[in-house]
Amino acid sequence: MLELGRGALSKMSIQLGDQAQYSFRLNDTLVPVNPLIGKTVRLEYLGAIHCSHCGRKTNKSFSQGYCYPCFKKLPQCDICIMSPEKCHHDFGTCRDPQWGMDFCMTDHVVYLANSSGIKVGITRATQLPTRWLDQGASQALPIMRVATRQQSGMVEDLLRSQVADRTNWRALLKGDAEPIDLIEMRERIFDACAEGLRELQQRYGLQAIQPVADAEVLEIRYPVEAYPTKIVSLDLEKTPVVEGTLRGIKGQYLILDTGVINIRKFTSYQIAASSTA
């Protein structure tokens, strides 16, 4: 086996192309992963986790890469990150008001995506198409531009009365999703939620919540040679060495002939990555 690199693992870097192009991130080193498809890949957990914010050694990773003190104090670990409608910045209780201004009080996009089926989601405007690639979406369409994260969460909360807001990761890894007419779905959802959207626009202003009428559907292909017939989840905590022939990559998952592993789950873990030459 040839060692490719070692260090603190982060979520894989992904770039758009004819197929999504992946790289491991180990400390500051990028290791291309697409060329490893068809080869044996070995990931070894070296027994240490260092907080991605402060560098402190921690026995457990919280919120994908943080030690417990950082998890409790950092704004990016607060409840409103997962539930934006619970933003409390205006009450003066944000963990870091300036971070909130930079991260949350900025344009967000509400989108439809097809990964394991249609879903609605939100992300900062600057995070497209990264968010879709991380989720393994095969199709994606921005449908609204919203002035703040909290307001985008309110729009998402309204729209999920019509469409799911979760990805079924097992279905994602069992095969390509059936194509969906996302533009038709957008119009159906807008019609069903018209009254609620008008109320939000009246509350926050027309400029704060704007439909995106001219966007085109983005089609994304992933480097997958074969999908598993049975999903077996691999866990570096339970099995410190994960090894197998790499069959494909989708979202933040490696698809091996021995099982699948969510790379993002092990952010900040010290890892040694190896492969056959």
C-alpha cells in the first residue's frame, strides 16, 4: 500500500466537471480521490481527534469536528444553525453577533434538489453549488433568494408542507435518483404556498423574499462504477481501519466493496490514507 497522506480529516473537496471531482483534505493537503476508483483504499484512524477550531485534543467530536467547550460557545454550533427560524440575533443573545452578521445576515438561497427524491433546502448564496455536491444531488434548482438565514428558514418551513427537507442517505447510495421536473415542481409548490409566501413578503418586504424565475436546473454526475446491493455503514470508531475496493463517490460518501463511509462524519479525526499503486 502507498500512503497518500495523513493528518486531520475534513469533508472532501468537490469540484464540478463532467463528473464531480473529489479530493481528500488532510490538514492542508489535497489528495485526488477519483483516480483511486477501482483500487484498494485504506483509511486508518490514528486514535486522536483535535478540535477544528481551537486544536484541543478531544475524546469525542461534537457537531462534526469540535471539542465540547467550542461546541457550547461557538455560534456555528448553536441550535439556530440546524433550525434557522430559531435565530435569536435580534434578541441580543447571539453567541457572536459579528459572526451572525457575516454568516446569517446575508443572502441565502432556497432550492429544490433531487438526491434520494425531491427535497427543499437552504444555503448561503456563496455556497452554491458546493451544498448540492455535498448532498449528492443529481439535480438542483434555486427557487428563491432571501435576505437572511432566519427568513430563509421560515420560507423552508413553509415549503416543507409540500416537499421533504431530508435526504434518505440509504436511497442515495443505492442508485441514481429518477429524474424530476424541478421547474414544474417549483410552480406547483409556489401555487400551494402562495398565501404563506405573500404573508412573509408583507412581513419582511418584497425585496427580502424574491422568487428566482430564470434559473436553470443543474444536472450533476458522480463517479460511481457500481452501487451496493446492501448498505453497510463503516465506522472508524468501531473499526479503526476501513479498507476495500473503491467503487464510487457520492455526496460525502465513499462507496467501497466492503461498505460505505461518510467522510464528513469524521471531521478532525487524525487519519492515514493509503491506496494500492
